[in-house]
Amino acid sequence: MEVCVVGTGYVGLVTGTCLAYLGRSVVCVDIDERKIQMLREGKSPIYEPGLDQLITTGVQRGNLRFSTDLASAVKESEVIFIAVGTPPLPTGKADLSYVKAVAQSVGRAMDCERRCIVVNKSTVPIGSGNWVEMLVKEGLQENPAYRERLAMSAAAGQSGSTTTTVSRKLNGLKPEDVFLVASNPEFLREGSAITDTFYPDRIVIGATDSYAAERLRALYEPIVEQTFLAPASAPRPSGFTAVPVVTTDLASAEMIKYAANAFLATKISFANEIANICERVGADIKEVVRGFGLDSRIGPKFLNAGVGWGGSCFGKDVSAIIDIANEYNYEPELLRSTVSVNKRQRHVPVLKLQEVLKIIKGKTIGLLGLAFKPETDDIRDAPALEIARELLEMGARVKAYDPIANEVCAKQHPDLKIEYATDAISLAEDCDALVIVTEWEEFQYLDLNQVGEVMNGKVLVDGRNVLDPAAVEAAGFKYRGIGR
């Protein structure tokens, strides 16, 4: 099955690379020539564990290609994924300008010799399936191949002939004879995107035509049936044998994606709300979560209290669903509270520093972690950035160390006057306090005695509750966790 993936960000690149590993013929398209050249050389422009190896495998096999030529890629493909970015606008709406441009370009480029399936892989507002269908039709009207076929169809109809192969094929030609639109939302987590692709909790397919649903089901069959040889970088989980497929309408598929992210964001904000109450009543959020998370109706995942969620998905998707609700004259109060709690939580580490240090001005604070989560260099909407800005505005000197994201942060935020360290020890030098912002594994195993020796003051704010308070205090630190 020939596949075109438009967009080589996290979603597009991981999707295309994994489909190629499964044996599909895949061409990934992007307008960024530098990025495409890197990929042709087997180098990933993003940090994702195991991705470089899979890209190299696909390129060497010859069934994974990278191109800037959208028209040629569309012409040779049966399934065309739109996987471009939909960043948030200041209003909270999703910016769909990239989706619009791609959809119209796809319509202009189709060869019209076989039925194609245009798949929304980008996270898009409810109703975008119908909108994309309209845009592809607009592009199709400018497509020379389609106009030629329409002319042939009209001629066949005027002749009254119903016996020739051409007239049977073209008589009454409609856009849906050339393409169908489907929704196939992604549920990838940065840092584990390959595992999430090969071993997902579910595959969601939204379509109004059974043919589109069947072809997408066939595309994913090796994953659904788990018949592929697991790559060394992403071993199959023990006992994992099959993947549920949810086939539904376009709007419901689009809503599933938003609902999933909104619920997970709400769950994290709920844990943070409870953590703030725990501090006031003398309870420990770690013990509280362990107790109520064992309830099978609740579950322990996404109940880790800390400095709040970040990244490119939760904030954007929750804002988008709030905006959608408002369009239909509904006020989603719970979702607004989810966002409000998350914003407030990012100030908690600074409040804890004030509690211990009293005066922040003139103090040196070290941030352990910049990425919004471990195993990624993504700093979009990362809590560390907001914490750093607040400390700088208060007159502090801010240092930071992240195993992966230092260079990305320096490049994307040159105005942020952070001093970057190459490891945890050099970060700790001359610091009055440290704040764990990202729960990288190496931060969980710090040599606290060595760290403390090079610091001016021994204060540690554990913004992710990854350390044992007793062990930290035994090393001579003043420890402050979240909800503890």
C-alpha cells in the first residue's frame, strides 16, 4: 500500500517511519529542505528514542523516502496523511492554515486514476473532516486530470453510450469517486512515540464511507493483529496480542482525540489540586494517590502531582475544545478550571523558594530540567520556561541543565538569560537552591552529598516528587516537595 505523509513533525515522521517498518511504501513530505536532507541521510531532526534506527532501516530498505515534492508524492499514493501542525492562536482556536494549504494542494495533485483516502492525522477541531473534504474538492476543481475526466464523462453521457468501458467508468463522475476523507487521530506520547505507534491502546478510524474504513483497517492490520516482528528499540509488551479498532463517524473520531487529552489534563490538575490541600492538612500526596489510585475506576496513571503539564498537546487541545464549546453557546467550567489550576501550579516552586530563602533577589537558582517531560527535547509550553522567567523578573540568577534540551532552549529563547550547565554538578556550583522541574531518570539518582558540597545553600525543591524526602534531608538539604 502506497502512503504519503505530509508533515515531518513528531506525528508525521513517527507515523511514516513506523508504517515503512511494517512494509508499506512511504514517502514523507515537508517544505523544509534542510529537514528533508537530514532525513535522507538517516538523521532525525527531532529527539525521539529509537527513531534514528528505524529511519535508517527504512531508507536502506528503500520503502521510506523523503521529499519536498508534494504533487509527485500524492500522485503515487493511495493513502495521504495530513500531519501538519495546528498551533494555538491567541484566541485559543487552532491555527488551521497549514491544513488548509495542504488539503487544497492534495486536491490539485491527485492523478484521479484510483480512489485515494485523505486522512486527517493532525489534531483538528470538530467538523474538520467535512471542511477538509470541501478544501480537497476546491483543489480538485483546479486539477487538470480531474477536469479531463469530467469532460470525458460529460462526452460519454451526451453520446448516450453505456456499453464502452470508458463510459461505464466515467459516466456520472463525482469527487467521492476520486477521494474520500477519514479521521485517524494520534495518541502518541513524546519520548515513547514508537512504542505508542506499534502497541497502542486503540486505533480510531472516523469515516462516512465503509471503503475508507476498510482500507485504513487494512493499512494497520499488522499492528491490529500484532503479526510484525518487533524492532529491537521497541520490544512487544508481554502478553500484548491485539489492538482494538474503534470505527465511527468523522465528528466522533475528532472528539475522541480532544476528550482523551482533556481528561488526562484534568486528571493531572486534579492531582495538583489535592496536593495543595494535602500540604495544608499535613497529608502526603504520594500516599494519598497510592491509596485512591488503586481504585480500578480511577487508576494511578496521570495522578503525579508536580509543577503542572506542558508540551504541545494538552494546553492547545484543552483550549481548542473550550473554544468549540463556546461556539455552541456552552461554558465548559470544568475544563477552564483544569487550565486555571495548571497555570497556578507553575508558581508553586517559586513560592516554596520564597518560603525557605525569603529573598530571591540576588540568589542563584538552578533548574534541573527544561523539557516539558523526560525523553524529549521539546520545550513547547514547558513549565521550566515560566519558572525561569518569574525568577529572573524577581532578580535571581538562573542556571539550568537538561540532558537533551539545553541547545534547543538556547536557540529558541535567546532572550531568556539562563546560564546553561553541562551536568548536574556544574549546575549546582554556587547555587543557593535547586529545583527539579523535569523528572529525568538521572535526577532521581543524584549524589546529593557531592551536589551539596558545591552549593552556597542546600535547598532542594522537588517539583516532581521523585526523591525520598528523608534521604534528601539526611544529606543536609532543606527539602520541599509538592503536596508533601
